[in-house]
Amino acid sequence: MEDMSGPHVIRGSVLLPEAELMWRFSRSSGPGGQHVNTSDSQVELRFDLAATDALPPVWKERALERLASRLVGGVITVRSSEHRSQWRNRETAAVRLAALLAEATAPPPKPRRPTRIPRGINERRLREKKARAETKRGRSGRDW
């Protein structure tokens, strides 16, 4: 198994453990040339999210909750077949999985604190609205 271009970082110092990645190769239906029907260039990367110890418990819980619709038995699957080269498809699948896990483990956004609209802004809006209405009223052809 060739070594890929380096460890795929999820976020911070957390990496995708190569030992927990399960690879499967099959014939691709994507772009190709002379040997497209015989080369196994499609890559399917599986990662057992439910059983991994590579993620901190909080991240793991968050990812399991957010990716629940994509999980089959606690395993997440990513496919890649857009390149002719199996190696490039492997790279793409690993990067896609890392990005998916990074997004799924991200902390929830801070809740929005509602703020009041300043009185001056509201008054100016109403003043401009009245002026615009007056301009339009002046265009009507009542005098004709």
C-alpha cells in the first residue's frame, strides 16, 4: 500500500488514523481512456465512526448526531471516482472524509443575542419613506 501525501488533519492536532481507514476499489464509471474498463479506479473509503478512539468523546458524540443520516451501522462511507488514477481518487476520498468530519465535529455557533434597532435609524427610515411617497404622489396626473 503506497503512502499517501501525508496525514489528513481533521481539526487542530486530531488526525485521521490510517489504521482505521478501510479501502475498497472497484471499476469506475467516470472519465477514462484506454484501460478504463479494466482498472479499478473508483475508491470507497469507510471509517467506523462509532468504534473509533481517534476523536475526543465530545467530537465523536457530535459527529454521530450530525451524520446520523449518512451512517450505516456507525460506519461512514465516502466514494470518489472523478479521476482516472486510483491514487488521486484515494487522495480525494481521504480529503473529503477529513472535511466531512471537520464540519461534523465543529462546535455549534454562538446563539444570536437579539438587539434592538436604534430609534434614530427607525425614524430616519420612516422620514425617507414619507419623502419617497410624497415624490410618487407628486407624479400622479390628477391635474390633467
